[in-house]
Amino acid sequence: MSDEKELKGLGGWLILVGIGVVLGPIRLLAVFLPLYFPMFSDGTWAALTTPSSEVYTPYFGTMLIAEMCFNSLMLLACLFLVFLFFTKKPSLPKGLYRHHCRIVDFYSARRLGGNSSVPRPINV
């Protein structure tokens, strides 16, 4: 005879992990949508990427497109982690680990790259 309870649902400390997994994609959208869309609509993109502009920043366009691609992939990864979490897949811990390692790698690479590619504020 065993007195083991059958585990059902997501509870305990796993709720904190779930909150982080669910809020991840929402946080990404809340941070990056207000950052990227105004840049293309108010003339900042044209000012920073046109060589004849006085505020031209070399390779800024390439850097921004690469960053936008990376953030899009991170959003897809966050959505996939939400799927793994709610379907209770055993690959969730590895997925969370890899996701957080990618974030650390990306931001470390940005810091090591220096601030030379970061544009200065302009008034357009």
C-alpha cells in the first residue's frame, strides 16, 4: 500500500516559474514595441542611416536589424517556453536554461562591443 498522492496541476514554487514564463513575452513586447516603431515613423531611422545626414552613425542600421531579429527570435522562444510550461513537457528546464544563457550571452556581447555603435540622442 502506498500513500502517495497523485500530483495534479501546477503549484508550489512552480507558480513563480510560471509567472516568469508567462510574463516574459509580454515584457518583451512592452519594452520593444514602443522602442522600435517610433524610430521608423518619426524620421530617426532615416537620419541615423543616411550617410549625408549630420547624425549618421555607420552600421547602425545593420546593428538595429540584427537586434530586432534577435529580439523576434527571443519572443518566439518565450512563446515556445509558455507552450512547454503549460503542456508540462520534461524539456522545460533545459529550455529555460538555454533561453537565459542566450539572454546573458547577447547582453554580454553588447557590453563588450562598447558604446561606439550606440547612437547619440538627436532631435528630429
